[in-house]
Amino acid sequence: MHEMSIVEHLFGVIDDIAKKEQLTSIQRVAVEIGGMRQIVPELFQFAFDAAKDRTIAAGAELAMTFVPIQATCNGCGAVFEVQLHEYVCGSCGGADVKVTGGKEILITSIEGDRDDN
Amino acid sequence: MIIELRQDILVANQKMVSVVKERLAQEKVLMLNIIGSPGSGKTSLLEATLAGLSERFRVAIIEADVETKRDSERLERFGVPLYHINTGGMCHLESDIILASLEKMDLAATDVVIIENVGNLICPADFDIGEHAKIAVSSVPEGDDKPSKYPVLFREAAAVVLNKTDLVPYTNFNVESFTTDLRRINGTVPLFELSATGGNGVQAWLDWLIQKVEASQA
């Protein structure tokens, strides 16, 4: 259940941004999560909903985008999408590959209102 | 208004990771993060490792458990510096906790720090704590399907230990199937098949570790 810990970190980031941008309420938070992060969407949503109460993002909607795992073959240089955690090059069959995408755990946008007074 | 960003959610953890890495680099200390299921034999592997390594190198241990100090008590007889962390329900370690432990250590008088993470195959794999290498520990009674079921840990591991191999004859564990699955996930990772309590195969693991420690001091 590392989703809960990651959501805690997420709210730390939201808080910092809200202060910096002088937001008074947040309606939407968008995140981008790579396939290497083993995030279960339902658990992440559950953790988000549990954590948002009594915060500036109490009514906020969560938008999740999942990014596939990408690897580069150290043998032939082919770039490929890793399916079902099979880290083997589809072009040359080489098993010496480097993961080059899929570790993302990013906040990509916040939609909210600013106090303009 | 919409604020567009691309900010790492784990930025706070990553900041501490940088500090941890810097501290280790300053003193040329190698740090290993041992990850495996409850009961896979992580502490037994540490016992075998300390027995083979603690006269040659200055080893310090960070022991993490949700509850109890039992693992630390098992290791006290080796007389190495031992730092105990009770995570109180948290399923993994984060870099701030590690930094706090490192700050209590005499790093200048340490060659290698070995961390025994909380028994869990998922959460610890997701949190960088500034280690140089993650070691995945799996054991025969758990079954041969662990790499397939928990691929990220086995993918991220710099070495895999298959423990309790002395029990293979008494179980339906298929070593070939374990190895084939592991190779699909991580084609180049060193695999050490051993029995931490029986001693079979432990030397190859120690040799790998010795090489790692020596390389970090060069």
C-alpha cells in the first residue's frame, strides 16, 4: 500500500504549489505515473480521496495518466515498449536492456482559484 | 486557472537521496538495500554475510521492521554498529530515515552499510533511499513464481539471492522456471543460489560483495 505514502508526498507538493501560487481552492489535480511504479489506480484514488479532506483540495478531482515502460537495447540500440514486464529486445532478442521510461511519478497540472483581493 | 507543471511527486524523498549519496561518496562507503518477503531469510543472509565479511571490512547495519527489535538482537553478537528502525506500520523505508541513521554513524570508519528493509516485495522497490544496489532476496518455500509476480523488484535489483536452496528436494520449487522467469525480467543480474544457514553457495555471494566494496573504495 505504498499508494498512501505517495499520496502523502503528493499533498506536500500540492501544498507548496498552492502557497506559491496563492491558491484558495483546487478543483483538479493531474498526475502522470509510469508502469515501473506499480500503482494500483483504485488504491491511488482511494488514498487521494482519503487525504484530500480538510485540505485546499477537498473537492478536487484526480486525473491519472499512465505511461508505459520503455526500454532501450544495449545490444542493437532498438527502443521498445515493455509488455507484461518482459525486458527482452524484440528486435535482436538481447536481454541486456536499459529501462528508459516508465519511472515517472509526476504532478502535471493543478486547476484552482487564486485569491485576487 | 490551470497551472501546468512537471514536478516529481517524490521530490522531498529525492532531495534527501542526493544528500545521502553525497555523504556516502565523501567517505567512500558502499550502501546496500536488502529487500525480500517476510521470512525469506534476509536476517539469516545478514548473519552469513557478517560472519564472512566483518573481519575484513567495517560493516554497519540498519535494521528496519514494522515492530520488534528481534532482528537487531539476532545480529548483536557480531559486535558491528547496528541501527534499528521501527517503521510503525509503514511498509518501506524512505531516504530521510536513512539519512538520520547515517548521521548517527561514524561513516569515516565504515566501509559498507547494509540495510535490511521492511519485509515486502512491492513498496520498498518504489522508494529510492540513496543505496548503490538493491538486493532482492527470494526463498524456496515462497515458490518459484516470485520474479513474475513482483517484476519491478527483480528488475531493479543489482543482485538476486535465492535462499534456502537446501529445501528444494522437499518442495515443488522449480529452479529452472525461477531462473527462466528472472532472465526475462532481468537478463544480466547476478543470481546467487544459496542456503544462508547451511552455508552452500554463500561464498560466491561474499565474493561478489567483496568485489563491490573494494570497487567503491578505489
